[in-house]
Amino acid sequence: MKRRDLIARYGRLGLIAAALALIAGIIAAPVLTRIWYPTAVVAFR
């Protein structure tokens, strides 16, 4: 393969990986914030 073809292929793979990571971050953000920062429960007597 020519160098230009390799750059195009790896560039495309990089863009796909970045898009998937962005989508996964958008989906996972609300779930992870609930796990990491639970709402404080205060019990009154």
C-alpha cells in the first residue's frame, strides 16, 4: 500500500474510534455521575 492510503485508512479508523468514544461518553456520563456522586441522604429525628 502506498503511504497515502495508509494515512487515509488510519485516519478513518481514528475518526471512527473518536466518534464511538464520544457517543459512549455521552451515554455513560449520567450513569457514572450517579455512581460517583450519590445524593446525600439526611435523616431527621
